[in-house]
Amino acid sequence: MIDAMIYALPFLGEGFLTTLAVSGLVVAGSLVLGLVLGVALTFGPAAIGWPIRAFADTIRAIPLIVLIFTVYYGLPAMRVNLSPFWAAVAALIAFKAGHVIEIVRGAVQSIHPGQMEAAKSIGLTFVERLRYVILPQAVRRFLPPWINSVTDSVKGSALVSLVGVIDLMMAIQQVIGRTYEPMPLYVLGALIYIAVNAALSVTSRRLEARFAATVA
Amino acid sequence: MEYQFNFTLVWRHAWRLWWGLGLSLQIALVSLGIGMAIGIVCAIAYADGGRTTRTAVAGYVEFIRNTPLLLLVYLVFYGIPSVGGFAYDATTSFVATLAFYAGAQLTEVFRAGLDAVPAGVVDAGRAIGLTRWGNLWHVRLPTAFRVSLPALSNAYIALFKDTALGSVIAVPELTHGAQWINFNTFRILEVYALLTPIYLVTGWIILAALRLLERRFAIVRHA
């Protein structure tokens, strides 16, 4: 079993990097998109809020695999030609953004409205109020659920293999296609994913501790 | 957009979608049932067990929670039979995978539920002479179960969405039905234009129904 794992390792490197790239892009992209839309949902007028609410509720209710296939097959018909990699990443970003929107909304709404009023009364503009008053407080409530969702992004990235992107999952399948020994490879794959997620959770616990310490 | 939508062929095979939807709902229900059993046993073992039991339960939960479901689906369907020397059909394998997947999440849910039972209530149970098991059965579990209800509803909806992954090992559920129509008619956009709303509307209906149910079983809060 160990032999089969050691034999497979060199073949998994490139796929592993792809998995990291997909995860990284999805985490960063969904963070930016989710933050902007989440803030717009919380503070914007209903005309902006409604479409964002509809987007977040719809996208979270569709299985990720169906979403990836829909984007992958649907976009070419609308004359947008994306490579499998970018189609899958786009679908994952949209899906994760739906979750980030909810986390942002929850975090921002948990800040007492008096904070906003106080900031208003000392004459801060909207952007200043967000930047110096609301967001620094909201970030502590944002981090724990968001970090959980980062693990989900890493796990979700395995689905890109279904549209032919050679990520870790696909690389594992390819080695199995040659050796016909599925068990050692799947266990190895599970261990790699667990290692990535363990590294993430250690990093994130430090991050959380830092943010918790600076604002007492 | 120049694409011409044509649903004629898709309607002819649409029964695969309804049939698949039924199977998806059943798979989710059965795996939720087995997952709940696993979750309750593991949560009790974690709450009342010794150090070894705790480590074993935590290991199981962490393994499942940090591994992609897709990999687990493959592992159970292709991996385990290859070393076990036996085989099972795709649906059985998939239900087993989802059950263990749900079991790990529900362990956490029920653990939180058991933690939420006030110590005074457990003491009161002991005071009226309930044995350890009596206390567990009549006091701790019913309370924990009611506290966990909203999480159970969410778990069912999440499982219903996760059944879509069964398509990768050809479980004839909803997404697989959609893919069958794709491969046989090539009306891919039409199929996905149907599939997405089916998941969406079914999800909403389940959610509404479960919220009603929750309200019936909810612990009445005074003041």
C-alpha cells in the first residue's frame, strides 16, 4: 500500500498545484465579490438588495456540480468561450460568493446600529464609517465562519476534475487508470486534502487570534 | 443569442428527471436516517466515553469533514470493494457514503445538542431516580433532539443537493437523469434550464415543509 503511494506521488505534483491554484482563486475571488455584494446588500437600497438576495439564495440552493456543468456547457451557447479551468473557477467563485455574502451580512448586522449612528454623528463619510468603524469590528465575527468556508472551497475544488481539469482528484484518477489499484491512491488523496485543510486551520487560528487580540 | 431552445426531445425523456428526483429525495432521506443513527451513537460516545472513544470519534469526524465528498464517493465505490473482495451496486455504495458523510456532520450537531441540555435538568432526572440509561433516553436525548431540529432540516437539504454527486458513479438520480438526456439528445442547455429550477423549487418546498414541522416540535419558550 505504501509502495503504491510512493510510486504515485511524483505524478500528483502538477495536479496538486492546480488544486491549490483553483482553491486560491476561488477563495480570493469569492472574498472580493462577496464583500462588495454583502456590503451592498446590507447598506444599499432595496433595488440593489433584492437582486443580490435573489442571487445568493438561488446559487446556494443549486448543487455545485450542477452549477459547474451549467456554466461549462451554458456559456459557449452564449458565445462566451472559457477554458474548462476558468469555467469551473467562475462557477466555484459565484457559488462561494453566495456564502460569503451571507457571512458578511451576518457579521455586519451583528454590529450594534449605535456604532453607525455614532460614526455618522462625528461626520464620517459612508466609506470612512465602513473602513474605520464597522468593518474592523465585523471582521472578528466574519473570520470564524469564513475560515470554515475556505475548507469547503478546497474540498469543492475537487469537482473541477469533472469537466476535465487535471487537479489533484483527476491526477489520482489517472494514476489509478494505470495501476488499477484504487485504494492506496484514494487514501493518499484523502490524506493530502486533510493535510492542506489542517495547514489552513492552523494558519486561520493564528489569524483569528491576531484579530481578536488587536481589538480588545 | 443564436441558440435555439427546443424542448421537444427533452420532454420525451423528462420522466427520467421526475424519477431521478424521487430517487434523490429517497437517497437523501435514507442517508439522513442512517446518518442520524451514526450521529447519535457517536455523540453519546463522545459525551460519555473515555479518552480513546473520544479520539476515535474525533478522528472519524475530522477525516470526513476535511475530505472532498467526491473523493469519498470514489473511495467507497471503487476503493473499498477492490481490497474487500466484494461488490455492491452504485446506489447502495452511494447511500453508504452519504450516510457516513452525514453521520460525521450530525455527530457535531448532536454533540452540541447534548451540550445544550442544562446540567440542572440532568440532575433533576437523577434526583427522581432515573438510571443512567433512563436519564439518557427520557431526558437528555429528547431535549438534545429538539434543540438539533433546525440543523437536521438543513442537513436534509444539504444531503438532497449532495445526491447530485451520485451521477459520477451512475446512480440514476436527478443529475444522472439529466446527463442521460444530454448524451442522448444533445439538448444540453434545455436540460440544465430544467434541472436547475427543479433543484431550486424542490429545495424551497422541503425548506418550507421542514420549518412547519420544526415549529410543531419546537420547545416552547416562555417569556
